[in-house]
Amino acid sequence: MAKEEKTVKEEKKVEVEDLPGVGEATAEKLRENGYDDILSLAVASPKDLSELAGIGEGAAIKIIAAARKLADVGNFESGEEIMKRRQLVK
């Protein structure tokens, strides 16, 4: 009998606090405000994340970038980012 191979890759669930720069307190604030998984962080705006979690916008950008990398959402751009880019076009 031929040995069957698994075709589905087993994925490890990544928790919010597994992201760089996210400790227990920050993770709790994020969860309280609806950011309870990697995908919700990947699509968040830096401004919202920094205001809700009480962190700097630079830290929020790093958290979002790490979440996007882990969630494998590609080159995601929020509507806000697209509008800013469009304003630069003359």
C-alpha cells in the first residue's frame, strides 16, 4: 500500500500577542476594541489602532505590517491610504 501524504498544510493559530510590539496589556486593549485576530489587525488603520490601544502611530504601523505578513493579505491598501495617494496625483 502506498503511504498517503497530507495535502493540507497544518497552520498554527497566531495570537495577537504573538506579534512584535504587542504585550499583554496592548493585546487586551485591542481585543476590547474588536481587534481579536490577525486579520482584523491586518486591515486596520494606523490611526485607529494607535488611538484605541494607546500606542504610537509608528508602533501601530509595525503591528499592522506584521499582521499583514502573517495573514498573507498581499499588498492591501485601505481606502484612506488610496485617497491620500490620489491627492498627490496632479
